[in-house]
Amino acid sequence: HVQLVESGGGSVQAGGSLSLSCKASGDTYGTNCMGWFRQAPGKERERVAHIYSDVGSTHYSDSVRGRFTVSQDRAKNTVYLQMNSLKPEDTGMYYCEASRAYCSGPYDYWGQGTQVTVS
């Protein structure tokens, strides 16, 4: 089993930045992909970014490409999401999730989420 704990959320004005962290613990061996998802009230859940753990390749949704950057520190079992030029539509609960298979899913583990509010 893998435990994921997100941190770094908060409130920021439009145009500002936030940095999220996701610390993984437990049986992390074999985790192939780490994804960042967000859920806003009344909106569909969206995968905003992911990173393949072994090769470090990344992918972003159109809505965040050029503004968000996903990275990892494998020695610390931590994945980051740097969010710049934030917009009100970026508001939502952000979740870190881990897949033992592909970044397209399914995702096997997820954290409790961290709230991001952009005004």
C-alpha cells in the first residue's frame, strides 16, 4: 500500500504562484506514474499533470500547460506541482495520485487533497 500526503495549498490572488508537494510512503516500489488531479465544485475531475517516475517524462492538460510544472525528487519520494500565473478557474481541490500502470490510469492510490483558492 502507498500513502500520499499533499501539502502547499492555500489562497492566492490571480497571477500569483503556489507550490504543491506530495510525499509518498509505504510500498512505493513499482509506482510508475504520479498524477496531479483537481476537482472544482460543479466541474469534472481533471488530470492537470503527470510524470512517469522512471524516465521523468511529463504531460500537462491544455488548461495549465505553460503555467504549471510537475517535477519529482525520487530520493525524497516527493512529487511537486509548481503553479504560476494562477487564474480563478484554477480554484479547486488538488489531489496527488499514484498509478502502478500507466498515466492514463487506473490510479491505485490518492491523497486527501489540498485546497487551492485563486481570487
